[in-house]
Amino acid sequence: MVSMKDVSNEAGVSIATVSNVINKTKYVSEEKVQLVQNAIKKLGYVPNAFAKGLKTKRSGVISLILHDTFNPQYMSLVNSVTKTAQESGYSVMIHHSDRSVNKEKEALMNSVSNSVDGIILDPVGLKNEYIKQILQQNIPIVFAGLSIRGINAPCVLANIKLGTYEAICHLIKTNHRHIGFITNALNTNLSKESFEGYKKALEDFNITMQSEYIKTNASSHTGGYKAVTSLLMLSSPPSAIFVADELMTHGAIEAINVAKADADVELIGLTNNEWSNLVKPKISVISLPTSEIGRLSTEIIIDMINGIKPNVMPKEYLSTELFIKNSDAHAMHINTEE
């Protein structure tokens, strides 16, 4: 655990100077302030007044840190968190890490320095050692949407593994045997679990997985476009494609339109069902329970702030829904209870 002494050693100043900079109790020259602030940032120091919960009163603020500001589904998450927090008398401070671990660390440090009561985190990837430091200081954190392995904190997630499995099974049952799989290159738990669902479905139907049908690219419209284009250019292109990313799904649709392959390729995307029937080609979708993830995450963090041990330890999986294109039937509800 990083101490004030560690900061003073790193900055080359006295502990008293570090204390004066943090607490603003005495004048410190700009040069020394900069040295202390640089040391705090480098070491990831959490000031004791916040870290040990010695605040005289709560701030009434919850920090929401999002890793992807371009994903349309995040607006649903923001609205849900904000609404649920306001109903309990809390306001929400929103940060965007823009898929950068360094920016995520800065957002976490900013949250702590602003004395927030708890943090709802949609993490960038699989690792951020600074999160462990915050947890050691008993600051409540809930992971929403994604999780980080090896960190014991409540997680509210979509059961994307089972959702993907059901989608691939649907494709196989409708006579598809050559199925492409596209995911982002962020190496997140979501992309890993989606791939596990894809792989298991193929195994259960004794279909050999073909490496050329698996593509990763940037989590963007362009990334989806390039990935689908490369699949369609294969000598034996897949007859169906599953896209495990919201933004990549948009690019996949464009690629199919440009190639005029909509009659030959079945597409299932991990996206929002509200607009899926408005585009050409119409696509089947796995819709994530984004709003419910936001609501439950907020309820859990508020309970933790109030000293109530959450029932969700370490992970709570919520159901996805599979909507089949051109179907008048109700959405297929996937049972994710384990």
C-alpha cells in the first residue's frame, strides 16, 4: 500500500510538505506542489482522509466511469444509473476513460480525490492494479457490464456466453454450418465469453471450428466493415456471421450491403433491437439488458455505501434476449440462472 512517506521520498520533499499539498493547510511553492502531484500520480497514492473513510459526512455522489462513449447502448446505462441514484438522493459524476487504462486510472483517482461515496466502473480491459489499491482502502466499487478477473468485487453482467451460445445454436438449427465470428480486439471478458459461447455451440453440434472464420478488429464501424469484408472475400465465405460488438455490427451491415450479399448471409449482431428492423438487411440481434445492469449496479453500490453487504458476490448474470429477424413471435428469453 502506498503511503504518504512513499510520496515524500518520490517527490524529494518532507512528509509535512506532502500533507500541506494534499490538505491545503499551508502555502507550498508551485515547484513543490508539482513534485508532490507528480509523485501522487506516479505511485497511485490515495489520501488517507478519503481512503480510510474518515470524512465528516458523505458527499452524496456516486462516480460512473464508462470505457466506451461511442456505444449507443451506454446512454441507456447512464440514464438508468442516474435515475436510480436520484431516487435515493444521490447525484452521479460521469467519467469517460475512452478505452484507455491510463485514463481509467485518472478517472478513478479523480473520483477518490472528489470524495465520492462509491464507484460504478465499466472497466476498459482485464487489468488495472490501481483498482486493487482503491478496494484495499474500503471504497465501494461495483463492476457494470464487464469484470476484471482476480478482483473480488460485485459484478453485474449480461450472460453473453449463454446468449451467444443460443444465437449460434439458432443458426445451426436453420441449416448453417459455416458460421463466422467477429469480435473486438480489446481482449475483454465480454469478448472472451462470447467466443466461448460460439465455440461450445459448434462443439455441441460436432462442427469443426475454422480459424479463417474468426476475425478480430477495432471496436468501431470501420472495424466491423473490414472484418466482414475479409470474411466475404474468402474462397468459401460463411453463410452466417455473428458480430459480438455493437459498433462493429453497424459496419457489418454496411459491408454486406456494399457486397450485395444480404440474400446469402445471415447476420446476428450484439446490438439494440429497437433499430434492427429499420435497416437493410434486417438482422437478428442479441439485446443486452443495459438498463437493468445500470439499475442493479446502482442499488448494490448504495447498499454498500450504507454498510449493507451485497447479495451479489462476486457476479450476477442477467438474461439477454434473442430477436429473430422477420419474426412476428415475441423475443426469445434466455434463461441465465445458474
